[in-house]
Amino acid sequence: MTAVVHYQMSDLTGAQAQKIAVLVNAIWPEDKSVDELIEDMAANSAGREVFVVWDNDMPIAHAEIFSRTLGLENGELVIMAIGVVCVDEQRRGEGLSRDVMNAVFAQVDSGRYPIALLQTAIPDYYAKLGCKLVENEWWNSQADNPKAYPWYDPNIMIYPDNADWPTGRIDLNGRDF
């Protein structure tokens, strides 16, 4: 297994944040520039954590987590939100994503969070890691248009696949991840 290093985002050095931003931008260049990613990491670091695999001093795999309170029809549910999962394109196929995600899912397995939530374009991959697709009506009370579908991807998954997941409408209660 590859060594996955777990950080509070606020504890990253400027050089580490820069290198992670370069990796993320290489995977999703159309989303944000490297500078915008660095600014976002600095402005939104409170409560966010990252899991990184380094090769010497370069990040080659990465995932981010944070706590999010979802609004349910009969209350609230605190979940672990998973975002910005990526692997250097030259290093894919080495099991790095699996190692990072196992470290992330360990936060649920240890009882720190009851459940994890993510969106993905590759649901079959995450199903192999113990996730399952969920079918809910989603909205975002924090958005300019709250009734609009708040995710950019149609595949919304939870971990673990045997978790008790609510039915009905769910308020994402913030931007997607």
C-alpha cells in the first residue's frame, strides 16, 4: 500500500498547496486556474482535510473531505463530503486512487463520520470500493436558484453501501463538492 499523508488543509505549506493546485488544475483545467485554486484553498481551509500521496515532493494523488450538514424532510444529517479526488494522469493504474480512498473511507469506518457522500463520473469504480448510488431529489437552499439540481454530475454515491440512507428530498445546503 502506498503511503497516504493526511493533513488539515490549514496546515499545508504554501509550496504544498501550490503543488496540489497544479495537480488538480492538470486534471480539471477548465474549472479554476492554479491561482484560483490556491486562493480557494486559503479562503476555505477551515474544517477541510486533504489526503495526499507524494512522489518525492510532488503530489500524485489527492482527495479532500469536510463535514456537511444536509437538510432532510424530517431533520438533518451530518455527512463527510468527498471532493477533488484526482490522480496524476501519468500514474494512473497503480492503485493510488484506491489507496487514497481507503484512507478517506477509514474516517467513516472509524466512526468519525456516519456516512460519506460524493459525486462521480465513474460509479462502477466507486461501487468496487463499497459505495452505492442513491436516488434522491436534490436542492440547495444556499443557491441563487435553490430548486436547480445542485450537482454537476448525475451519479451521487454514499459510503458504505449498507448505510441507512434517507429517502425523499435532500437539501445539499451549500455548493457541490
